[in-house]
Amino acid sequence: MRIITLILFFILILLQIKLWLGEGGFRDVARLETRVEAQRQQNSDLLQRNAELQAEVEDLRERLDAVEERARNELGLIKPDEKFYQVVPPPTGNPETGDKKGEG
């Protein structure tokens, strides 16, 4: 009877080791749950980005002024009767020595 008890106890120990450390055990499940959550977050971010891009496409399809605004901002286009002025910020640094900020 004692031998059967020891064999059953040994089998129980092996099953516990398999459950906690083996393939498909608790560690693997926890690791997979973490990966699934990260993938869900990435999917959510991509869905939001797709919605923003779809809204932008619809805006460009429906409104001519949206196309004009994009051409002005991204391509620097102006109308034939307009004048273009570019404002250049003054250089930073010490005007007496001519040193620019960040050099030296």
C-alpha cells in the first residue's frame, strides 16, 4: 500500500511540474495573455488611425477648401493674385561676438 501511495504522490508532483512549468502551463498562458493584450492595444490604435484617415479622405472628397488648405500647407502653393511672404526668425546667440547658440 505504501508503494502505491508513493507512486501516486510522485505522479502528482510530475503533474504539478507540468502544470506550472511545462508547455501550455500557467507561465505560457500568462505570456500569451500579455501578448494578446498588446496586440489588442495595437489593433485599437490602428483602428483609430484608420478612422482618422477615412475622415480626412471624406473631407478631401467633399470640400474643395480642404484640398486648397492642404496644398497651401504641405506644398506651399499660392493663388496667382497672391504674394508670398516668408518670415525668418532672427538667429539666436550673442550678437556682439557672433556666436550662435549651441556652438562653442
